[in-house]
Amino acid sequence: MDCFSRPIRLVCVALVAGTASCAPLHAVPGAPEAGEPAGSWSPAVVTFPQYPTLSPDGSRVVFSWRGDLWAVGAEGGAAARLTNHPAHERRSEFSPDGSLLAFESERDGGRNLYVMPMIAGPGGSVLAGEVRRVHVMDRAQSLSGFSPCGGYLLLNSGHEPAIYRGQRMYRVPVVGGVLERLTDAHGNSPRLSPDGGTLVFSYRRHDFNRPRYRGSGTSDVWAMTVATGEFRRVTSDGADDADGFMLGDGSVVFVSSRDGQNNLWKIPAGGRDGDAVRLTAFAPGGSGSIGHGVRDLSVSADGRRAVFVVWDTLYTLDLSAPGAAPRAVEVAASSGADESDWNRTNIGREAGEAALSPDGKTLAVVARGEVFVRSTAENRPTRRVTNTAGRERDLAWSADGRVLYFVSDETGVPRLYAATVAMAREDLQPPKATPEAKEPEGAKEPAAAEPEKSDDAPAGADGAKGDGKATPPNGTKDAKAAKAEPDHGKRWAESIRYSVSMVSTGLESDGQDLRNGVFGVEVSGPIPSPDGRAMLLIRGRGDLVLHDLAGGENRVLLESWNRPEVVWASDSRHIVYSVSDHDFQSDIYILDTGDPGASPVNVTRHPDIDDSPRLTHDGKVLYFRSERAGSNGDYDVWYVFLDRSLEAMTAYELDEYFKAAADEVKKLKPAKPTPSKSAEVPPEGDAGGDAAKTEPKKKDEPKTPTPLKFDTDDAYLRVRRLTSIPGGLSGLMITPAGDRVMFNATDGDRSFVSVSRKNDDRKVIQAGGASPMGVSLTGDKVTYVARGQASTANPSTGKSDAMPIDAPVVIDVGAEQRQKFHEAARTIGNVFYHPTLKGLDWRAMTARYGTLAERTRTPEELARVVQMLFGELDGSHTGISPAGGFSATPTGTGYLGVETRPSADGLEVTRVLPESPALLPIGGPTHAIEVGDVIVAVEDRRLRSDRGTTDLTTALLGRSGQETLIEIQRKDAARPRFVMLVPISGAADARLRYQAEVQRRAERVDELSGGRLGYLHIQGMSMPSVRDFERDLYAAASGKDGLVIDVRDNGGGSTADILLSSLTAPVHTFTVPRGADPGAIPSDAYPRDRRLIYGYSRPISVLINENSFSNAEIFAHAIKTIGRGVLVGTATYGGVISTGAASLIDGSTIRTPFRGWYLPDGRDLENNGARPDLDVPMTPDAEAQGRDPQLEAAVKELMERAEKARREREAVRAKPAELPR
């Protein structure tokens, strides 16, 4: 391979070792004080290094830690920081002469490659030069190394996306220039042998986190002879083999999971897989896990030493000494390493939840897991209620507005907490003097005054004596004052300090419960009753429990594997809820909680999904969402009158009814206080004692509402549709009178809207949509969160008022990392589909990985630890998407829809994609770019200069969607010509490439079958793909004898059964219209309007491969199970679990694989891919030659079956006596 280089300006910065400072454990409102950060390790020790690389002579190691690159001697010691950028720097590699360090970074947007000069300074210091971007691209690049001569970087990237869900391998000049394919085969981690004659790479994807996986998706190491393009398979074990390095003697060192953990192995020169020798033997010991063993392998350029990571430690291995043992490298960080221990920020725009107090005067908000409150009056201060490392959520006000309930996992398991006001502004004022009243005759002598409280008396909570016995605010024993009820709404609106305590519900348990909480029984979702006497709680995954606040008793109302959506009726006796059954269908139910023997009444009774019940205050109208009139997931608002008398009302009478109902709810006030035993929350300014135990007088007890009655017998027959919105809606809310309905609408621009009960008078409350939280008692305000800020709005006018909070905080990053990790571990432990978590001791596993997680500081580091933990489950559909971290402003690259190669004058066009900008320039097709044209310049930038050729992606940086002038030179033309066109985005370019490849495959099937077979590819299992399928099915298969259906590289979705309904439509009759020739009518002719989807009953073959995943695998299994067709290719991946998502405290999300899929014989589809009837592997040499042996085999086999079926159809048509004439 050609090599070239140019001088690089060296701007050197000396970096020397130092020490790091310490910080306290918990987040505090001010600056951190001296003390230990989260964890018990020395802060100077590098605790989670990643992606190490060795200098050419093996004397120095560069690694990634806390998002930056650091350098240390191979024997260990103090590390010097090489980069200091908010972006995440990942893998790095030294040039063969050690003068340059290449590395991956996202500092300019997408993950691209950069280089900087490296030189050893005096005294062992390290000098680093100016960082330079090598190549510009908006698609991620993964660095593998340098070419042996040092002139090129080797990488893999999705630069040229195709149907195949894999990457290609490239080289790019170190000085910048054109990205060139190393081969037309797909692959990862390309590395050249020291002599440059052999390319070693990994074929198929490699998942380091699942060493126990055995399936078609495992990776192997392959080698290609550069001169001839011939391929040789190096490894063939059923486990993952990847990260291959060819040494000078021709042997190959690689990482393999063949012994159950990732370890280092070696195959001698010319050897086979069976000759592999294990070089390391890392295996779990008493700790129970080593994080799957060896990761991030790198080998020095001289081939004498390897470096890698196991758990939290760097290791080196002498490859030149047979039998050598790995050597741990102890690394300490230099000064400034503790910068990432603390995060000073303002989380005011991170609100995720809000709740308005019953009187509407106070808004409670949860932001980044902390509870804040503020008055709803303008320009009022924000007060912080909680200050924990845990996550608070599920806000709920007591009916009287005295207590703010919420759920917190501060102790490791979600529990119920209660907050009350301990100090309000009024408490800062001196007590008002009581005017002396005229003493009546015969009055007794006044009692002696209480002695003053000593200054050194032991103090309890604010407003309470040290003995815990309450006193009135003025310090007297006046019984009348003691019983006076404060204005709770006013005190919360003017609150300053708070009393927070855990509420004992009687449901708590710290023992492992695989149904209700792997770390203990979880309590969540508090919903106090309107009269304040009871509360609904969720136990575990979905059990609905009625909790008596006065007596503390619990009664399970509903045992459920999933969380119901429930609302109280205004009588505090009935509840209305929706919940999914085992068919994942939900209806709306009403249950009388006052009758322990009552059964829930199914109100809606429909096989489609009904959810989000909303009941009016008078109980006469029930609104809900339903998808009964649309496609799956397309919801509209429906309603039903639960008072049958409303059915007989005329339009004007209904208007009067709703107006009167609205007038009535305007009179509603917060409930009067009721005693609560389980909450054990003292009154404001009181820590408990006599006042808390005082029984209220009977005249003060709230009246028990008259139980509501509901006409439910035929309610399911009387439901009415309110809305008809294409694409559906979400976030349903109603006013208590039912006169206004609010939801997120998807017709037009997405927005949160309010409509009248007639679906007219539409008001836009929030453009872009919102997360609605609730509606006030009187219906005058709806609370919602949008773009991280809480707001309230008037449902009738749509006018909204932002309720910003000011929340400056100092976050202990280590503590928050620990919180996020444990929340992720707890969530996956509770929801993972396997009932025993595959026999793992999840508590022990979580504790083990938790020690590693709390040592991380960046979102990317934590995400890797979380994924390592999830890998212990050896399951698919797990993952974490970290939030936060650096994010550069994206600058989209423009694409012309062409492929090029370097030429003397610029870039010669070798391919033009159909429907690309190159074929559709401004001015019409006569100005189109053609194959053979040479692109000379883009705008005023010449592509060819004495520095080399500029890559087209670099020249088109920022040109997506912009008119762009292209200068081209056509062959034999006397002068260049100019073309004006509009480059497209990377996503649009990927779509064009996909469509072009589908067309090429279809043409190949047509060629091989002589026009008798059709072809279609199903890109995904989504509704857009279903629509494409129906369109393409008719176009490809109409009039053909058979059909090749390709689900290779289909990543899944949810629509397998819709496709099957098309392919399995029963052939029970065929029809012949008057005037048609009966002998010309095929026996599968059927009226299209009689079917929900176009049906196809002729023979099919289904192409599958290792990238057929999830719902695509369900489709393939179904085809085989029911015998509908023949599977051709390689086995599918074996990744079939239904998954959802859950968010963590900082907005990171994890996947939640909760539902397993099983074949009729009970076999789990997870780790059990659909096996082909005709096994045809795809190999790198076939890809390099442009061949598709799987497609060819499918056509050959299908032709035989299609011919047989054709003869059978003709035999039916050959009976004219039985057909009408």
C-alpha cells in the first residue's frame, strides 16, 4: 500500500504528574468541603481505564479515562493527561515510529479520527502537539490502527450504508484526503500485518458483553491477502473471536470467548482454529464476576507486548516469552483528575414531573430526582424540599393540601415518603399580642404562666419541644389554639423549611421478591382519595393496594403483572382503571372499593386497547382512549354516559348539563384534614405529641359522600367517538365537569390542545406537545411539563403560565453514578423476562458491579459498566443510552448520491444512484452528472492540490439542503462545466442506497428466474414497512409464480402478524365475473375488497441471516412453524424479547426486555434463532465478488416448487365443465 506523509507542526505542552484533591460524598448547595468522594478508593488511582494502546516499542501506554487520554509508562506510575476536552476521547493508536497518536473523538459532532504529535520530554514527561481532524464525516468512524508505513489510518465505518447491517473497512491518509475501501467485503477492526501483505479483520459483529452467546451472530477472525484479494478464515469456533493482530512471524493474537470468558488466544502461523493456544486464563473467582474478562486489546507495533483491561485494571503481556503471565499496571492520576467529581449546574430546566396543590397556590416539581416547591404567584422563590442522592418521583398531594407525598429510592428500594411544612414565612413574625378581655365577675384567678423554655433544652423538630410534645406557636397550653387548624395552602405557598419522613405502609420488605422487587418489595404510585382517608398504592410490578391512612390496613384490590392506570371517583369509594391482561389487551373497569366482595365491572368490553380512563366529578361521563377505530397504536378519545338519562337529552339540554356541572365544580374546596396513622406526619411546626393525637370533634369530621351509581350494563354498546386524529393522540386529560378535553394531538404539528366536549373550540396550549400532569380541583388549570419546565394553563382559553424554578445544585458525580447504576440494575432485575433471571444472584452481581460503577465519572463510562452488568443475563434487547456529556453542534454533510475515486484532476464519478441530486440538478436532467465525470471543485474549493485530494464529504460539509455549485470535467470536453444542485442529508442518502440495492436484487431474481419470480425486501417490522410491503407485494408478485421475501438485515419491530395475515389468507374459493373467460381465471383469484390486506397464496421462500432480529425472527419462525414457505440463508440471531424503556435520574434511558416469546413446543425464541431449511452461508469472498449465494439458492429452490404449484393451478382451470358458461 502506498504511504506518504508531510511535516506536522508541533505545538507542545508539558504534562507532569501530580495529585488529586478530595471531595465530600453528598451533594450540597455550596462548594464541596474536604472529604472523600463517593467510594472508598484513593482518588489518585485510575480506577476504570479504557482503550489502552502501546507505543511501538511497548514502553508507554496511552489510555482513556474520564473522557480524556492519558499516558503512563508500561511499568505503571503517574499518568500525564494528554487531552482536556469536554468531548469523550476513546480508542487511540500510535504511529509505527511513535511520532503521532491517532484517536477517536466526538469534539466536532460525530465520532471522527484525529491525530496529534507525541514526543518524550525531559524527565519522562510527555509533550503533546496540536490536535488535527483527519477526515470529516457525519457517520461514526472506529479506529483500528496505522498502516505499517504510517501514512494511513485504518478504520471501519458505516460511510456507505447498505441493506447489510454491517460496516466496511477503509483507509484514509494521515494528512487527510479520500476515504478508500480496503475491500468490498464487510468487516470490523481491520489491521495490516507488519509487512503490509495481509489484512486481518473481524467478520460479523462482536458483542464483548455476552461471552456466553452462541449463535449465528458471533464474530470470526479472517485474513485477506492484499495482493490477490484472497480470503482465509482464521477462526471457526462457535464463540466470539475478534480483535485480531497478526504478529511478525505470521501468528495471530485475538480475543475469544470460547472458554466462557473473554481471554487472549493465539494461533500459530499457518495454523487452524484447533491449533489455538490460550495466553490468559482470567475467570471469575470469589468475587463472582470479572466483567467478562479481557477487553480493549492492543498490540505494540513490534509485536512483543500486548495491553488490555480486565475489570478495573490495565494489564500487559509479554508476547515474546512463551508462558508469560499478565502483569498488572498500577496507574495514578496527575493533578486535576478530581475535576469531574463535582458538577455545578442549575437543574431548573430539567423538570420531569409537577403537581399542583389542591388549592392551586403551590406547585411541586421534581427535577433530576429532587423535589422543589414554589408559589404559583408570579416571581416567587423556589424552595428545595429534598436533598438526597436518591431519586424522588410520583408526587401526590393529600386531599387537604397538608402533606406532599412522593416516592424515593434513597434507601435502595422505592418507598413512600411524606413532606410537611416545618417553617413558613408567618413563623418568622413575632406572635401577635392577645388583647386583654374584660374579665367577668366571679372569674377564677389566672393560672400561673408556663416557665420559659431554657436555651439549652434539647430540641426536637422545628416548632416542637425537645420531648416531642407539641406546643401551639405562641408557647401556651391554650387548648383552643392547639386545636386551631392552620391554612395549609398558605403555609405551603410561603414555606421555607420542611419535615420529611418515610411513611410506613406495611407493604415494605427488604427480602428479595422476584415478583414485587428484586431488592425488596417496592411501593410506588400514591393516589390519595378525595376525602383524604385512603390511598391507592402500587406494590411491585402492578398490584393495586388500598391503604387506610387512619388505621394503616392494606387490602389488595388487584393482583397484576403490569401497572394499572387508575383514578378515584369523587365519592372516594369507586375507582376506575385500565390494565392489560395476558393478551396485552386492556379495557376500562369500575370497582367498588367499599365492598370487599365486589368484582370489577368491565365497562368498555372491546378486543382493542382501551386505556387512560378519566371520570367526571359527578361520575356521569367517562372519557378514555381507544384504538378501536384505527390501526394499532392510533388512539382517539371516546366517551360513554354512565348515567343513562343523559342519553335522552337533546343537544341544548346537554349543553345546560355540562354548564351546570362546570358551575358546581367551581365551588369545590380542598378536603378537611383527617387523621392519618400510617403517615405519622406531625402538623406544621410540630414534631408529634399531644396535638397530633388530639381527636377532632365530630362536627369537624368530613361528611361521607353518597356512593355514586353507574349504568354499566350496556355501556360498551353506547360508547361514542369524540376525536378522529390521524396518527393518534396521547396524554388524555379532562376537566372535572367534562366540558373540556385535553391531549397531545398529532394532526398537523404536534401540540398539546384543549377541545370542548363537542370537539370544537380547539385551543393550542403548548406547541410541540407536553407531558400533562393533572387538572386542578375546580378545573381552571391544567398542569403540564414541556421542554423541562412546568406550566399551568386555562383549559378554556389555552392561555398558559410558565412556572420556572431556580435550582442551582452541586452534584456529587460519584454518588449520582451510583444512583443511576443501582436504578438501572433494579429496573432490569424487576422486568427482565426470565422469571428467575436465569438463576443469577442479582443482588450479589449488582453489588459487585456497583463498586465499579461508582468509580466512573462520565456518562459513557457508566454506560459501559451498565452494559457489562446486563451482559451477565446473556440476553438481547438490553442497553443504555446515556444522557448528558458533551454534544457538539452538528454540521450535516451534504451528499450528491454518487460514488467516486481519486483521479488526476479531482474525483471521478463511478456510480450515480437513481433519484439522487446528481441526476436532478437545477436546470433539469440535461445538466445531470454522469458516470465518468470528474468533480473538480465544490463551490470555490478545488478538490485536487499539491497536498492531495480533498474527500467529497469534507468539501460538502454543511452543504446539506443548500444550493451548491459543482464544477465537473466531462471526458473529451474542451472545458469544465458547472452544475447547480442541492445535496441531501445522510439519512436521505442511506434511503437512496437502500432502494438501489433492492432494485438490483429484484433484477437479479428476475434474471435468474426468467421473469417467473418476484422479489421484495422488508426493511423493518413497522407500519411504514407494512405499507411498503403491500405496495411492493402487488408490484413484485402479481402474475408471478412465486415470491422471494427477504428479511435479511431486518432489525425487527412489531408487525409480523400483519404480514402473515397477507401471506396466509385461506384459499377457500375463487371467483369468476360474468363476461370473463373461466379458463383464464387462476384458481387463487379473489375480490380484493373482501380482505383487510392484499393476500398472496403462491409459493414463497424467505431469506434470513444473522442480522434478522427480533420481530423479523418471529416472522421467520412462523413461516417455518406453519409450513408456509422455505427458509434460506443462515440462522437468525436469536434475539427475541419484547422490550420497553425506562429513564434514569439524569434522563439516561435503559431498555427493559419484559416479555418472552416461545414456540408451540415451549422452546424459547431467545438464543434460539430460526434455522434455515436450506443453509447457505455468506462469506467475505462472495461479498468482495458481488455475489449473493443465498439469493441464488433461494431462486433455484423456489423455481421447483413454483413450477409444481403452477401445474396444480392449471389443472383446476382445465375443468371447464365444472365452471359456469
